[in-house]
Amino acid sequence: MGKNLIVCSFLAVILGDCSPGPSPREVTFEFIYAVLDGDSTAVLHYLDLERMVEKRMQEVPPTDSALTPADLRTKILQNLTGDGLTRAHWQNQRIVVNKEIIEEDSAAVEMTFIDQTTGRIEYSMVYLYRKDNRWWVYFYL
């Protein structure tokens, strides 16, 4: 009996250390809550800002070459907190987090935005990647 208890305790410790953590869908929920709360610390807990800046810089048209990564980093954080445009837009929406699509260390989570004033429906995606057994948001539409 004592040996079984030791083996079970050992397995519980091992399995506990290997737990997968929150799913991409759960991380998306937490990211949305952080944005809605305007909590920059929490936003940065879920968002890989550097990777998002890299991705967005690739989309900057050559005519806007004056935009630096530092400027974009500041702009993204301002949009997600305070009176930022993204935060203001999300605050006026009923946000439904739909299914997650996981392929190895990448994931996409579908979202539906329903405008609380007009009833207009928009569809969006949050993109995540897994690093160190944890999911990070790196892009959203």
C-alpha cells in the first residue's frame, strides 16, 4: 500500500509539472479581459509585443518608412489600453470567442464581434504560438 501511494504521489508531481497550461482559447479570453480592463501589465503577460511589432512592420508600406519599431510598439500598447482605438472598439462589442485551431505550436482562435449599438457582426482571429509550454498572442485582426 505504501509503495502505491509513493508511486501515485510521484506521478502526480510529474504530471503536475507537465501540465499544458491554459489553452489558446483560454489565453485569448484572458487577453481580451486584459484589454477591456486597460491593464497594460496583463496585456503584456499574454501578448508577445516584439513578435507583433515584427509582423506589423512587414506590412508597413514603403511610403511610411518613417515609422520605427519603437513607434509601432508604443502605438500598439496605446491602442490596447487607456483610450486606445482597439480597446474602445472592443468595449462596445459583445465578443464571442469561438473555436480554436491548433497545429503543433501554432494556434488560431476565431472571434465574433457583435456591435452593441448597431448589431453589426464582424469576424476576427487571434493568432498564438507556444513557447516554454505557454501560449502567447502575437497577432490579431
